[in-house]
Amino acid sequence: MVSEDSLVNSPQNSNPKDSNPKYRSLEGMTFEDALAELESIVQRLERGSSRLDESIEAYERGEVLKAHCEQLLSRAQGQVEKITRVAEQEKNISGTTGGTTGGTTGEAASGVGANKARGGGNGGTKAGFVREKLAVSN
């Protein structure tokens, strides 16, 4: 897994624009903050009111933010998958010992909730929304 520090300092992202004082450092930047800044950049570029050099600088920053968001989403997806695996293991253990099935019913028992949590389809999740946004920008 790529660390946030290596994302910020990687050769791909070692652009002078990353250390530009007018841009907030990615270090410690939350997904929500990065997404908000990225959306702001997209709106500015869509308006077309910036000078060419400003547009290029904004686009470069957008690429860095996009990579940051993807990295954070990947990390979150790994955490959700780990939680889901542990829950499944606990469910299987309690099911084989003659105990209850852990009380899972409805959506979670059918696997639909787990599929949504892992990002299967949009499922109304923030991760699904971001995946759609990132797919549009590619």
C-alpha cells in the first residue's frame, strides 16, 4: 500500500505546484477536503475564466488531488474489506458451533449491504459517488 507521504513526495507528484504556498499540503488532508478542492478546480476550469497558465496549474493540482483521493479510497476500501472478512469469519464460527448466526438479517445477511460497502454499484455510498466523479474525469 502506498503511504500518504510517498504519494505527496513521489516523483510523479514532486511538482513545484504541490509546494506552492497557495495550495494546502496534502499531508493530513481528508478525503472530503481534497474532494471539495478538486470540485472547486473542476468548476473553475469549466467556467473557462482563468488564464491559460492558471488553468494548467489548476489542472496539475487537480491531478494530484485526484491521486490523493484515489489513494484514500483504496485505503478505505481495504479497511471495509477487512471488516467484512472479520464479520464473515465471526458469522461462520458462530454458525458452526451451534450458536446464533450473529443476528444478521435482511440486507446484511443477503450480502447486499456488504456489496454496497465494498463499492458494488453506487449503492448510495460516498465511495460510489467519488468513483463516478473520478471515472468522468478520466
